[in-house]
Amino acid sequence: MRPKKYDAKGQLQISFNWIFVLIAGAVILLFFVTSISKEKDSSQTQLAQKASARLDAVFAVIQQNPNSVQIHDAPNYELDFYCTEEGHYYSLKDSSTKNYLENEHIFAPETVGKAKLISWTKTFSAPFPVSSILYLSDEKNQYVFITADSKIEKLYEDFPDKFSKRNVSLSQDITDEGFRKYIIIVAALPAILDGDVKKKTRSIIVVSSETTSDIYGYGKLKYYEGGSLTSIDKPYVGQELLFAGIVSGNSKLYACGLDKVLEKTRIVAQTNLLRTQKLKNEYDLTYTGRCSTFYGLVTQGYVQNLTVSAGSFETTDSTKNYKKFYESMMDLQRVNENILRSDCTLLY
Amino acid sequence: MNLKKKGQIQSGETVTVVIILMILIVLGIVYASNSKIAGLQKDNEKQKEIDGMKIAVLAAGMDELKCSIYSAKVNTCLDLYRLSAFSETMNQNLYSAKEYYFDTFRNSKIEVNILVNETYVENIVLYDFNNSENKSSSPIFFPLTVSDPVSKTNYFSILEVRTYN
């Protein structure tokens, strides 16, 4: 009996050791499996964060270098820009992480990346400085200017050389050179636009300027997207918004950025209205009345007109708030020139 | 009896090893989590400082506060009347200005201390918003010039930023 009992004890001890080894092994295995799966999950998020951090760094550098064009190293990922009901955002291709561009004034085409990035900054003024606009594109987006019209030729000359740009005399000269997208800028919709460039890779922008002497005055950008024969019209005022519409090459993305620029314009206009009121009060008390007259013009209508028209920029043709916006800008510019001549404190 | 005792001793040894192993694992986990918490706290402090610096740079570079293009001869020059008007726009939340700038400045306080003379410092609060329970970080100071366009006087000023994130 004794050896049997001894065997049973030994077996019990051996099984206990094995059970312990199994449990410990399972725990260790579970730990590693969980770590690896977590690592896998976070790698995608990390890449998205990296892309976001890099873009933030680009924005920060650009903001310190106003009115400059820069070329940045090619990232090994692609970013898609969206303008939906959720807002204006970008995300890594095939990633669900959305980086919202809440009040960054960025104008970019639908996709950039896996090619050298090109950035350009300009200060949008109305006419006082409102914000730094960032134009972002890459070498794979080509801007084709049909320069048969002198206004488009002017646009071509003023558009920075660092962007992938090309000028052609006729629409038939546009050929597929392997770019991701072709943004075609033209004065009137060309009758023939077959060529090599597929409808889905092109976007035609008809620049319809309503100021005869100056293309940078105000007007409409007529977008013919994805081969559509009906246009989506978006207004522009000034050079900064005109180039914003061109760089975006997409009516929705342009409209998203435009809304944000106008929202800020209203706030900045309000700040400038209060500033002018303060200047008027100061001059009323201590200086001659000549300066106060100028400030009075500004506080009694010019800024309000600008704010109201910026509030509903995109309206029907009969209202043309973008025209009113331009006229208010011109009024303010004229007053500022008079103020400069009269040696009073400038509006901007 | 002897064998039984030996078996009991061996089982006891295994149990002791298991207990010691468990204690070591628990100690390891506690140590690792403590060092991770300390690291996170350090990172959090560093992040607060970076956030503060970012906000200071953004605020000092705001186009809407800059001196007139004709009068600005110095770097980082802000217009005294613009600062005052901006502060008023923010206080009255005109055109939802607070909500608009919240996306940039988040939970923070931005003020400009203008050293008018040796005895008087004028303070203008540009932005003050905190919807969190967090305490403010140590302030970040950023030197700049504030220009009075009427008297044409430049003042040495300090931009002070505190974050609550």
C-alpha cells in the first residue's frame, strides 16, 4: 500500500508542476500576444500622429516665413483632404483617424504625399491683415494654364515656379505626363478637351473675372469636376482667394477654407472697428478734427459693410455680396491712403 | 512517514517558489507602473511647457494684432490699440470670437504686460478661458514690442501665457 500512496503523491506533485508551468506559460504567452496586438493597433495611430506632427511642424515653419514658397521632403504616406458636414479635415490614406483643420486656413488639393510637398504662404488682407493663408500641394499635382487669354497668362506668371506648373496655348496640347491630378486653369470652357488626360484626374477651373482691368479684383471660379459639363461656381475676392481656389482645384475644399477665412475676417473687422473708434475718441480729445473725419467714415459704415457682406459671401447673382465686400475693401484702402497723406494714425 | 514528510517538504518548496515568483511579478508590475506614471507626469509637464510656448509664438505672430506695415520697424511688434480692441472683442465675445480662438488657444490665459515706465505696468488680457478643473501651468514669458501708433512710442512688453490643459 505504501509504495502506491507514494506514487500517488509523486504523481500529484508532478501534475502540480506541470499545471504551474502551463499556467505561467499561458500568462507569459498572453502577455506577449496582447503586447504585440496593441503594438500593431498603435502603429497605425502613431503613423497618423507622426503625419499630423509633421504637418504641424510645416505649418509652424511656414507661419514664421510669410510670403514664402518652400519645398519639403517627400513623406512616405499620402494625405487626403476632405470637406464634409463634419468639417474640414485630413487623414492618412486608408486611415480612419481624422485631423480636423478647425481654423487653419489651408488650401490643398484632395491628395498630397509620396512626393515633395510644396507650400506657399500669403497674408490675406481685407484690407487690414486677417490671416496667413497656406497653400499646400505636391509635385504630383500639375497646374496647367491655358494662356491664350492674357489674364490667365498673368496668373501663370504670378503662380510660383516651385509648383508643378505648365502653360499651353491650346487645350489640345494638354497631355498625360503621369501626374496624379491635372488642375486646368482657363478663361473660358474649352470646346475640345479630350486628349490623354482622363476626366477623373482633371479639374477645370474657369476664371471669370468681373473686374475688367484687374483679374485679382473679384469674380467667380467655375469648377467643372470629374468630367461634368455643369459648373459649381464659387466667388473670389483678391489674389489670395483666387490662388486659394486654384491650388485647391476642388470646389468643396475651396469653399471650406473660404468660410473659415471669412469667419475670421468678421472677427478681425470687428477688432479694427473698435480700434478705429478708440483712435477717433483719442483724436477728438487731443488732436485736430481732420483725422477724426476719416475715422468717422470707417466707423459709420465701411467696416460694417465689409462685415455684413463677409457674412453671406455666397449668395445669388443679384446680391453679389463678394462685390460689396470688394467695394468695402477698396473704400477702406482709399481712406487709409488719405490718412497716410494727412499724417494721421493708419488703419492698418 | 518519512516519505510523506519529504513529499510535504517538496510541495512546500514549490508553493514557496510560486509565492516568491508571484511577489516578484507583483513588485515588477508595481515598479514598472510607477516609473511609467512618473514618466507620464514628466511628459505632461513638458507638454504643458511646449503648449505654452506654441501659444505664445502664435499669439505674438497674430496678423490681426501686428503693427501697421508702415510703422513696424522692429520684430514682433504689436499695436497697442489693436491689443485693446482685441481684448474687448474677446470679452464681449463678438462674432463668437472666443469659440473661434478656442481652437487655437484652448484652455489658457494670454496677457500682455506693457512696461510703460519704471513704476507702471499696463496689463491687457487678450484671452482667458478654462473649462477644465486643471491648475494653470508655470507661465511662459515672451518678450515683444508694443507700439502706440498715436504717440509713436514703443514699449518693451512681456507676453505671459498660462495653460490649463
